[in-house]
Amino acid sequence: MGKSKDELLRLDPDCIKSRLKGFEILYLYKIFDGYWKCPDGEIPKYHAQLKSGVCSDSFLNSKVILKHENIRKIIAKQLMYKYLNVKRAQHTLDWGKPTHIGGIPNGAKELGDNVADIWNDVEKADLVKQKGIIKMNSILGDSDKLLLVEDVFTKGTASLEAIKSSFKSIGSGRVLPFILSIVNRGGLRQIQTMQSGGFVFNIISLHSIKANEWESSKCPFCEAGSKSIKLN
């Protein structure tokens, strides 16, 4: 991509006609100071402690890029491209065009709305987070198909919570068995619900990175005297 931060902030989303490569997606995080990774083989003075409490050698902050409307719309269009063009033979799960798209709060709420906006005949599903719990406010009909959108996929905790809430509100409709995300940093290709029989959801991401994580009691950085900084 190679553009400066100021150039990116002036960029018209409609000017991006092609699919961005993974390194270009990561460049957006880097240029807006939303990506940190410890150099291999080094012990940093500080390192990341994620919301889950585990320590990590890297950190992604989507807020710093998604707060910019034009960047958010560029990424939204890329997510739509990805869903439409991914090699479907790799996925044995049912495929279909969604009737509704829901961004998983808090990180992907507006992003999901933007994906719905640029997709013809697709409505927004209203997922909210209240007192730390994800809830689906929309009521979907029997013929509706819901597609969920996440910003950074790690372990799937928020995704599974959103799926569970959506099942309660969708009646005889369907939650499509995919999670769209900007970056997959957890390495998982699928997640499975805990309902009887279990439903499998494939993770479809614009980019994947390898991130190491450790419990604080087993963190090599902590053992070497590096201080963990809790990041939200």
C-alpha cells in the first residue's frame, strides 16, 4: 500500500477496486500504531497482557483504524470481497448470501453495519453488549440468513457468545456457518458451538498472523523480568 497516514485518511473508499493482500491489511494496523510485536529472540522491557489475562508477544488494536470511517468502509468492502471470492471447495459447510449482517460488539459493531451497507439487499442485525453480555436485538424471520463479522479473531469467545444469542432470536432462520474477520491471530480455522450436536463455523479472515500466548505463570517474558502491560 505504501501510503502515509494522512494520505490514507484522505483516501476515497470507492477508489479501492481490487482485493488487498494480507500484508496490506497489516500495514493499516502498523501505520495507525495498532500493531505491536516483540522482535524474535528479544526480551522486551514491556509486553502485552490481553483482556483474557494471558501474556502475548504481539497485540492488535482495531479501534485505532476502525474509528476512521473511510478506512472502516475500505475494510468492509474487503470483507465482502473475501466472502464472495474465497475458494468454496475448501469449505464443506452450507454457503449462501446473507439477508442480515451483524457486527460483533464492541469492536466490529460499526464494521458489520458498513458491510451491510455496501451489500445489495442486505440488512443490519442489531447486536449489542449490555453489562458485558452480547445480545441480539433484531428478530429474524424464517427465511433469513445471518452472517457475523468480527474485527480480530483470537479464541472465538465473543463469536460463540454472539452465535448463541443469535440462535435465540432467529426463529427458524439460519446463522450462516462462517465468521468474517479482519485478522485471525488465534490460528483456529473453525469453532464449534456447545449446543447438542454442535454447529461448526469456519473462520474467514483477510489476514492471519502467528501470535504466541502464555499464562502469566508460564510466560517467558515475565520470567525474564519483562513487565506485562494490560491492554484493552
